[in-house]
Amino acid sequence: MRHIVASGLLALGLASATWQARADTYTVTVEPSYPPDQAAEVYQPLFDYLGKETGHTFKILATRNYHFYWRDLRQSRPTDFAFEEAHFTDYRAKRAGFEPLAKKTERAVFVLLVSDPELADAGLNALVGRRIVSMPAPSMGFALAAEMYKNPIAQPEIRSEASTWRDGVEMVFSGDAEAAMVPVHIADQYPNLVEVSRSKDYPGAAFSAGPTVPDEVKAAVKAALLKLSDDPSAFEILAELGATGFVEVAEGEYDGQEKMLAAFFGYRPPQSVE
């Protein structure tokens, strides 16, 4: 009898140990497009969903602003996953061996908005010397706003005072800025603002996995993301992300996007592979 009980306890212990070995905790780095506390609230439903689908736990790694985000990226701060725009995705892939698993269905487009229709009619030159608000460098919005003005002596004042993309819109309404550079899904929510210009489109933000993540975990996360839009609770998650779902990443789709970062302090070209 004792032998049977002992065998049962051993089997139970082995099963428990196997489950614990399989149920791991992974960190996910996200862009500082929200303050850290707000980012945790925004992304928790997504992480809860991934946990439900994969059996693992996902914890956010959030930084205070894009200055620290860029520093951590250059210094290869350890993280298991990252969810970020195309230029950061490519940078991380080329230097830290990250693999894009899935991307937002929508391509990334940024729109320059004003409240004054006359400014919009006058075009980009009308904003030279005026205040454009964006999330700080090297966010994609800041980089693309800077690219709109090629003449070094005819520049707007690009201010990086917003702590969320919506903050930029509010600063236009309050008169603290003449224009705001925001993602198109934010711009679409403010029909009373007028578009001056918009960027070309880029691959949507991608969910990438680091080289230390087991292949079976990568596969589980990818599968969960690709079917997210089928989940009854997905609307809230996707609405916050400005997406309708996630789709496959084509091979080489993000190649070259990291060059957008070349104008920013601390950038170094990736080492060539012999």
C-alpha cells in the first residue's frame, strides 16, 4: 500500500514539475506610447489572452519615454518579446536576433493634423517655424515628421512634449501647438481636425521573439496572435492597439526599416554578416 501511495505521489510530483517547467514567465517590451502605469492597463488584456492560449505568463517591460527606450534598445536590455513599430523591429532583429512572429493587419501611416483649415490649405511650408507636437524621438511619428522637412533652414519646431499620441491632439485643441503628428487610427477619431500631409505606409507594428525563447513557445504565441480577432473578447484589445487583427510576416518584410533611426544619436549601422 505504501508503495502504491509513494508511486502516486511521485507521479503527481513529476506531473507538477513538468507543468511548472512548461508554464514559464516571459517579458514583453512595448513602446512608451503611454506612461508606464497606463501601458500596463492597456496591454494587460492582450497578455491575459496570450496566457490563456499558451499557458504561459507575460509581463510588461515599460520605459518612461522614448529616450530611455532608445537607450535600452541600443544596449540590448534583456527581454523575451517586443511589440513595436517597423524601425525598432528591424533594428532589434539585426542586432539581437529577434524574429517577427506576427504584425498588425493595418500598415503604419502617420498623419499631420491642424485645426485651422487655412493652414492645411497652405501645405507643409505654412508650418515652418510653427509648433508641431509628436511623441519624442526616435518614435516613428517624430522620425516621419522630421522627414517631411528636407530643408535644414526651413524647419518647424517639433516638440516632443506629448506622453500619449492623443496628448498631441489635445495640445492642438488648446492652442499649445499648431499641428500634431499622430498614427492614422488616432487621426480618424478627430474628423474636426484637418490633414496637412501623411506619411507613406510601412509594415505594421510587429510582435517579435528573442533568440532565447523556445521554438514551441514562439509557435504558440504566433498562433494565438493570428487568431486573436476570432476571440469574443478581442474587440477591446484590438481597439487599444489600433488594429483589426494580426497577420503573418512576409520574409524580409522589415528589412531596411531600421535606417529610419540613422539620424538619431547613438545609431550605429548593423554589422555585416560574412
